[in-house]
Amino acid sequence: MLRKSRGKEAVEMLWKALRSHWLWGCTICAIAISRLFWYAIQQPYLIYPDSTQYIAFDTVAVLQGNMTKACSRPPLYGIFLDLMEVFFGENYLNAVTFVQMTLSILSIVVFAKLLRRVGISSPWCELCVFLYGVTPAVVGWENTILTESFSLSGTVLFLYWVVLYIQQHRLRYGVGAICLAAALTFCARSS
């Protein structure tokens, strides 16, 4: 009898959670469906003229001090591409886009937490998360061999850590934000 009551309580708790968070469930489903359709109509990866410079980046030569092999690009994205090539061989560009997509999806979660932290409540929080999650200007960079996808995801995380640092006064968030800003600076050049 005790087992049945616990099972009943668990079901009641689940229903209560679903009733109170139905808008989040709808938002997540809408973003997932939108992204699945987006990924289905896109090429596995897109290469632009700037992409070829990142692909041609020679990490070993740069680490030996030969900066001409950097193709006038900041080093982090080129190093990332070279590491992915070492781990995944010929299909490394597919792996790169998978990592970029994964980080972008995780940044949606961080964006939702950021909005909650700054006081945006339901239903506005869900609306903002939905718009960020389905906007082609965000999703469109995920399968591109360029730094923009990392820049978007990194900026969301940077802002979240800055807000945490301001609200909680914890050194790790301030240091994390500074280190992330430095990493983003060495990931993409600004003209």
C-alpha cells in the first residue's frame, strides 16, 4: 500500500509540474521542431572565403613563431579546427558544426537563466527564449565554418557570468567572464 501511495504522489507531482510549466514545454517543443526543420534543409556545413583562411591555419607553425601561417586570423578558432581534424579526420568539418550546434543549444538554456536572473518573468521570458532559439540570425551560423556561432554562444555565457558576478559577488564568475572575453577576442578578429 505504501508503494502505491508513493507512485500516486509522484504522478501528482509530475502533473503539477506540467500544469505550472506548460509554457516552457511548448517553448522547448517549438524550438526543437524549428531547429530540426532548419537542420534538415541546410547543408552539413558551409564554407565562405573567410572559412578557407581558418581551415588553412597551421597551428604547429604558429606555435613555432611563424605568424605568417596564421593567415591574418586570431588563433583560437584555427587551433580548434586543427584539433578537430586530428580527432575526426576527414569528417572534421561535420564534427565542428555538431559542436557549434551543441553549444548554441546549450546557450539557449543559459539565455533562459540569464533572463530569469535579470527579473524577466513568464510569459516574456519564454517569448524571448523562443525568439532567440528560432531566429535565423542565430541558428544560421551554426553550420558555418566561421567564428560567429562561438561568438553568439560565448556572448550569452559572458553576460550570464557578468550578471552572476554583480548579483553574487563571487570571484569565479568575474574571472570566468574576463577569461571568456579574452578567449572570444582571440577567436574572431574585429575589423
